[in-house]
Amino acid sequence: MGKYIEVGVTALRDPATGGYLPAVPLYIKAEDGAEQAEQQLINDLGHLFAHQMKAYLDGCQKAGVKI
């Protein structure tokens, strides 16, 4: 069996109640650069979150809010 990377989860809704059924993990086969793409995505998200946090902190400072 090959190596797989978990890329997320999915869950269906119960037609009777509208609630979520148990979540099921989603996997892709670790080939054709999937592992490198995973690492690049982690780096990109880290930069995005850092940028958003800096904007938040700058806004707090302008508003005179101490954190």
C-alpha cells in the first residue's frame, strides 16, 4: 500500500435532522510532488496568518488598545 496524506475532512448532513454525520478524513496519494505542495501550503498559510495578525495589532495600537 502506498503512502497517503490527509488533506481535510468531510461530513454529510442527516436528511432527517439536518445535523452533521460523523466526519470522514480525505486523503491523496503522496506522489507527483504532493509532499512538496503540502509544505508550500503550510508556509503560505503561515505568512497569511502572520500578515493578518500584524494588521490586527497595528489596528489595536492605532485605537489605543493595549494587548
